[in-house]
Amino acid sequence: MLEPGMIVWVPTTDDRVWAPAKILAVDGSSVKCAMDDGKEQSFPADQVDLSNPEATTGGDNLTLLGNLNAPEILQSLRMRYSQDNVYTRCGEILIAVNPFKSLDIYDVETILQYSEEEGLPPHIYETADKAFALMAATGKQQSIIVSGESGAGKTETTKLVLQYISEVA
């Protein structure tokens, strides 16, 4: 239910895709909002998404968001990416955003840390460790699905999984 005073996401025409706004009035299927630049603008109610105050923290598991919608997911990934946190969980799914630069999070020390400790931040080594541990415990084959667009880092991610397995095996 949309109500005046609520902070929401509204569509934009710039590269942000969505922008935060404050609801001023709701009139049937139209929502009047105050934009962050001070301007007022109306939107169809079906184009307005609820916002989470906690999304600004860039939490490492998207399932903890009260409102799991496209703008919240993108905002959380954007916040984490700006802090070089390129991995984010959505339940059992690991989302990786290509940093397009070298990060010092792929060394043998990090591999050992993920093979020995639990409760660490999301990482491809964590995913590889879960698959390897389940394979060792059950004797059954495991799969890790790596998908994405061209240039997203699928090949590099697969190399990191193989690096992890070769180190701990």
C-alpha cells in the first residue's frame, strides 16, 4: 500500500534506471512524488517500487531485504561494488559483479580461509567449498552453474573454482 511520506523507487531516464523519491500524494492509479532534486513528478502506481532503508548498507545477502525488487537489488549491488565487494548472496545463489580490475582476494591464504572457516563474506571460494564438501561427504557429483553476459567474467570465475578445488583436494 503506497502512502504519503513513504520513500520509494521511481523510473528514470538516466543511467541509474531508478531513483529514490518521497510520496507526496496517492490518487487512484497515480502517485505524486518529490524527487531528490526537489522537483515534483507523477508516476503510474504500477511503476513505483517500495524502498528499504537497509538497502543503503549494501548487505551481503539480498534475501534479508524487506522488499526484494529490481531497484533494491541494483542499489545493493551498486553500494557493494563501490566498496570493492563484488560478491553478494541471494540465498544460495552467488551474484558476482566483474570489478574490471585486480582485487587481492584470490590468493592461497583466502582459499585456506574459506576451506577452514564459516560465516565469511560471500566469495566464489565459498561456493566452490560447499560443492567440494558435499561431493566429498556424499560421493555424488556436484554442479556449479556460472552464467552471465559476454565479458561478465564467466571464464575467470570458472578458473577460480578450479583453483580452489585444486588447492584443497
